[in-house]
Amino acid sequence: MKLSTPSRIGVILVNLGSPSTPTPQGVSQYLWQFLRDKRVVDLPSWKWLPLLRGIILPHRAKRVAKSYQEIWTPQGSLLIAISRQQQTLLQRHLTVALANKNIAVQVELAMTYGKPSFEQALQNLEQGGTLDKLIVLPLFPQYSSTTTAAVFDAFNRLWQTRRNLPAFEFIHHYATHPAYIDALVASIQRHRKADEHLLFSYHGIPERYVAEGDYYPTHCEQTTQAVVNALGLRDDEWSMTYQSRFGRETWLTPYTDEFLKARGEDYTHPQAKSPRRNKIEKIAVICPGFASDCLETIEEIDQENRQYFLNAGGKTFRYIPALNAHPRHIQALTELVLARCE
């Protein structure tokens, strides 16, 4: 009896991206692509591009290149190296899970900006034959127009010159997926000490974007509340802030750096019943929106913001690593994909 041909499912993991080299030229090329995206900076081109080309890139590229050099690995940028580990482990988990279901799965990696590109990921998948289904998984747990929607734009551009669009599923977000929350909770339990205040720090976006319809902060709040509930934390045991603001525009507040410089004094989160009056002595910081460690977590949080807190008189600062390639994270990603493989 002839066995039926296995169904072919392609999976593309997508993260933001990274310079190809930790040099001013490499950083400048990456930032030129990244900061020209209207999803990221929506200023008129006539106003923004001369500023980007003439002022921002010449000054920012040199400084950022030095920061990348400090966290560069033998496999390239830290984000790419970890993303490759995630790709390999997800492939292994899915292959085992689908072994008895006559489904062949292939996992590829793509970056919204830089390399590996979406185009290369699709070419790799097409080399294996016709795809019956394509699953796109942006590694952004909380939706934002600046990240997830930018991935969707890049995905759409792939098919403008192709006619063979397969059935596809685009994973919009997983801000409260049980396996993702479980992975965060387990990571916090492994690293945090009971007397450390827990700070959730998310990448910020301009407040104007939220006013125009981006519901990113709602997803951040949902993730935070789900973790807080699972850990059983009191109001005075945790806080939530936003990091990585850029330019003069007002971004989501409170700002992580200002919070740490003030050691959280008088900060009130929306769910708190009363403001905090005492400064925080010990703190543990987690960045749930980052699927892998990168410049924004290692250099900005674990180095720069650590110093802000300690210089302000804080006693201890602990950075809780991103979920990276931890087995619980890979299991969460596996569950997200498997739910769409039928």
C-alpha cells in the first residue's frame, strides 16, 4: 500500500534584527533600514530622512557599535545567536511532536530588518517543495504596530511578485498564552529572591501611537497582571515601566530609567491601592517583551540602568534573563505552532 505524501508545513520565526557587524558601518546600514520604516518612525520623509542621514546616523552609529562590540559572540550578534538556538530547538520539538501525524515541518528564521531576510527564509522553505501551509510566528508576545505589524508588512511584500501563496496563519500575539506565562513565572521563581521588588520593563512606544490606535500597553498590562496573579504578589511587591525611549516625543510612562534613579519612590501603578512611600532597596528586573537577550536588555538594563539604581543608593540589582532558549520557552513556542498545524 502506498503511503500518502506528508503535508509540508513551513514555520518562520521572526525577530527584529541586528547589524551584520559591530562596526559603525554595519550599525549605520541596519539603522538606516530600521528607522526608515514608517511603522517605527512615521514622520514625513522630507523631514525625517535628512535628520536621520545627516545627524542621527553619524553620531549614533559609532556609539551603538561600541555597545554591540561588548555583547558580540563568536556566532555573531547575541540576538541572532539566540534566535538560531530557538530555531534549532523548535525544529526538534515540532519534528518529534508531529512524527506520527504524517506532517513534515521545516522551521526557518527571519529578521524584519537585516539578515537573515524574510526572502531567504521563504527560499529555504520552497527548496523543499510545495508548502501546504505557512505559519509566521513573530517573537513579540505583545502586539505593537511598531513590531508585529511591521512583520506583517514584510510578509505581505513577499507575495507581491508571487502567485503561489499557500494557506497561512500569522500569530498575532501571545501576551497571555498559558505556556508563555508559565515560562515567565518559572524564570522569576528561579532567579528572584523573596525580598526583591519585581520590576516589569517593556520596550516603549510614543504615546501618540497609542492615541492613534496601538493597543500595545494593554497587552503589556495583561502579561504583567497574569504573572503577578500567578506569583501571588502584593501591590507593593511589583511595578511596571517602559524603556528605550528615543527622541523628544513623549513615550509611554513611567520611564524605566527615571523609576530606577528614584528607586520607585511615590510611584503608583494602575492596580495599586495606594502610592509607595519608601524607596526600593533591592530590585529584580524582567523584560517580558523580549524573546531573547539583546542590546536593550544587556547593555541598557543590566548595565546602564543597573548603575542608575546603585548610584541612587539601591543595595542590590538583579536582571532576570530573557526566556531565550530555555526549555519552557521552547515548549511555549511549540504549543503556539502545534495549535495551528491541523
